[in-house]
Amino acid sequence: MIKKFSHSLRVKITLVILLLISILLLSIGILNNFGLTWYYQNEKVSEIHEAYLKLDNEVQKLTDDGQSIIGESADNLSVVNERVSNIILDYSNKHNITIALVDSMTNKAIYSSQREGDMLLDRIQESFIGNKNITKKDILYSSDNYTIILHNTPQNSSFIEGFGYCNDNQTMVIMSTPVAGLKESVNISNKFLIYVAIIGFFITVIITFLITKMITDPILQLAEISVKMGKLDFTARYTGNRNDEIQILGQNMNYMSDKLKKAIGKLQEANEVLKEDIKRKEAIDEMRKDFIANVSHELKTPISLIQGYAEGLNEGLCEDEESRKYYTEVIMDESEKMNKMVKQLLTLSSLESGNSILHKENFNLTSLTEGVLNSTSILISEKNVKVDFDTEKDIFLYADEFKIEEVVTNYISNAINHVNDNGTIRINVSEDDKDICFSVYNTGKQIPEKDLYNVWEKFFKVDKAHSRSYGGSGIGLSIVKAIVEAHGGAVRVVNKTDGVEFSFKIPRMKE
């Protein structure tokens, strides 16, 4: 596309310049061939007319002074007035005009610029008086006293000749200049112009090619840049160094390229942000749907139990005290589960929205863990589980003690619920220069690899039947993750050789 454009523009410019040169050379040839003769005739007519006026003026002055054109020298010889002689010689030498002064009384040449005054008189008389074929087109100039004609002789010679009287009505002025040499000069000039035209044509082709290349190359570069810009490639730059409009155009294209690059970059960034926002919104919508479905599912069973047992009590199905107590205990137990789940949801919502205020203080994480183990000792003993925990190493943590206790309780409870019978629970509290680390390991069934990153999601349960047996709602680990992240920490779960390890890490901070 660009190559065609460049080639077309270069050809067009070349053809236009060659056409103009051809027209110019042709016009010069035509003017030289037809106009030079006309111009030469007009110039000669003007010169002859001018010479006549000067001679007539001198003759008039001599007449007014009572003098004659012819005078006598010291040796009694006849001589022509010096001023008149100078005019005749000047036009003869400079303009190749033969001039003769004739006395009309004697019809003899008084003075001639050449030795052909009488012959010139005879030719003029023949031309003006004897030649009956003289037409208006042969007359080049005419006045009352003087006439100039184009005279073609039988010998194919051409002369521009003038004949007339001075104001003394006695002196005739006869002038003649040949034009035959002009035609030969025109022919020679035309031949020379043909050679000049041929040489000039080839020189013009070379110069035109160089000029068009100089013009079209930067235009071609600009066209390539515009194509790349159309493809959103703004790396191409105009590198010309000129002092004309093309340089201004190139600089403007570079400026426009920079502006477009920045603008499109910002648009792309905004588009990426928009995409992320859309994904986030879609994820939030999906989470909202899942949340509603999960809450509905979790509440469905306890509500159904409460409704069923309440209806049984209302209809008097429990006549004895023991049955009524059983019914009421079920209702209270299920109500407690719902209350616990609602509280967990409120806690999680507060943490995720950032509205939960952390009341940080320094406390002994080892002692806190030991207290949680004491509160769950009954559950531990029921499963005959071995707990491995070093209570001698005091580790202090600056955090919200109540919330960290909830995290530790959740980890330990989760380990008790999933440890195998006669298994082992190993708790480790450690610290380094940057973080406080807490981990709980339990022997037992591993978590499928595909579910390791999902255990922190709300209502996610690896084993739903097992979770239902101990009343798990699938919210606890989500609360753990939110609490730890609110403290600037991170949670982690990994499968070990014969079990699972949950841990968290919180940065060391001092009050």
C-alpha cells in the first residue's frame, strides 16, 4: 500500500515536471520559429523610424539655420554635414542599416553609408513606384512623410526598406536592411534548441528523480509511521532533519504518537482496572449467591428440627417428663447452633468490612494456648489423643488477645475433630526476628490437594458428613483467616506425611 502510494506520487511529480519542461521547450521553439522574425522586423522598423526622425530633425535644424546638408571643405570639395554623417554611420555600423540621402531635385544620391546609394535609389523607386504588387501586409509602417515596407526581390532576398522626405521637401531619406540572414539564424537557432531540448530533457529526468526522491522519502517514512500507529505501535519515530513543512509534520506526528501512547496506556490501565472491578463484582455476586445458599442450607436443618419438635410439644406428643425434656433439649441445642452461626457471621462480616476494632496488648501466647487446651481436655480425653506442647517456652505477642484466642481455639478444636483415635496433636509456638508463629498438627486423614486453598472459604466443608457430626458450620476457618489478616499476618495449611498442619504467622510488634 505504501509502496504503491510512494511510486504513484513520485511518478506524478516526475510527469508533471517533465510536462512543464516539455511545454516550456516547445513554447520556446514556437516563439523562436515564428516570433523571432516578427520581433526582429519590429525592432528594425523601430530603428529605421528612429534614424529617420533623427535625420529629419538635423535637416530641419540646418534649414532653420539657413544651412544646407552639403557644404564645402577648405579644398572646395563637397562634404555632408558632420552631424548628419555621424548619424548615418552610427546606424550603419551598429544596426546594419544602409542609409542614403537623395536630392529630389536631381534624383541623385547626395550621401550614402555604402557605395550603393544610386542602386538603393533605383531599388526603392522600383519597390515603391514600379511595383504594383505591394499590398497592405507588405507595409510595416506608414506616415505622411515616410513609409517602411518588407521588400522581397526576385532573387528571393528580403529587405526591410524605408523611403520618405524630410521636412525641407527636398531631401529624401532611403534606408534598407536585409532580413535573409535572419531566417538562416532562426533555422540554426531551432536546430540548436532541439539539441538543448534533448539534453535538457535527460538532465530534467535525473534532477526530477532526485527531487521527487527527496520529497517522497520522508513522506513514505511518515506513511509507514502512520500505519504502525494504526496498529497501536508507537515505537516508530520520524528522524528527518529538514527545514520545511514535512519536518513540522514529522515532529507533530512524533508528538501525537507520544500523546496517543500515553492516552492508550491510561485507557488500557483503566480497562484492566475495570476488568478487575467486573471480575470482583462477579465474584462478589457469586459469593453472595453462595452465601445465601449456604446460610439457607445451614439454617434449614436446625429450623426444621425446632419446628418439628415444637409442633410435637404443641400437640401433646410428649406426655411424660423425660420426653418433654428431650424435645426441649433438642430445640435449645439447635437454637444454640443457629445463634452461634449468626454470631460467627456477624463477626466475619465485621472483620471483612474493616469495622472490627482490634484491642491490642502484650500477652503470653503460650499461656493462652495452655488455657485453651485445659478447656478442651474433656474432648481430648474422649478420643484418647496425645497432645505434644511445650509449656515452658514463653512467647509474647502484641495483638487482640480475645480474637487470637478464638483463632487458637478454632485450630485446636479443628485438630480434635479430625484427629484419628489414639492419634497425636502437636502444637508449636515459636518466634524469629520478624514473626510470631503458631501451628497445630494432627494425625489423621489428609485434605485433598484441590481443596487446600478452599478450606478458608465460607461454608466450605471437606467432609460434610463428618462436619455435621460435630456441628461444624464451615465458618470458623474463614473467621480465623480474617482475624489473622487483620493483624497483618497470614494463614497456611499443608498436608504432612500422616496428617495435616494448620498455622498462622503474625508480625512481631511492641506496644
